[in-house]
Amino acid sequence: MSKYKDNYDQITWDRSRYSAAKPARQQRANSAYVQGDYKAYECPITGDIIDGRKAHKQNLEKHGCRVHEKGEFEDVKKYGRKRHDEAIDRAVDQAVQQMAHEIDW
């Protein structure tokens, strides 16, 4: 090991051995894309077992639901409580105004 410490500056490196040749651009095959089916799960609304993509799509349509967009779930976690509290405040304000209006009559 000590021999390498002493003559490191004298070693000539052949970099061509280490540079990887760039591969030719790969062609994509034109073929059908096969996607796996969904695992069975319990519908949070009805408790029914939903098994597969078709049943999942039908269940969403049946209940007027949709799949979350990318990043939407994080927004709900981040801002959901604030929006919920604001909605409650608005509902309380409306109820108070309505009661005050009924008392004035």
C-alpha cells in the first residue's frame, strides 16, 4: 500500500476504459399497456365490498364522488380544519342573524 502513496503522481490513467459508451436511443415497442386491478376494499359510505376497477368506478358515480387530484389530499390535511371552522362560524353567524330578525318582528 505504501508504494501507491509514493508514486501516485506518476501513475497515468487511461480514462477511455472508464467512460461508458452512450447507448443508442432505445425504441419503444407499440403494444398494449396492461394495468393491474384494484384490491377489494370496503366502501366507506355503504360498507359494501368493492372489488376491481369497474366496481370502483361505478361506486364513485353512484355516490357522486371522485378520485382526489394530485396534491389535493395534502391540501385537505393542511387547510381542512381551517375551512371547517370558517364554515361553522358562517353557519353560526347566519343562525344568529335569523334569530335576531325573528325577535325584532
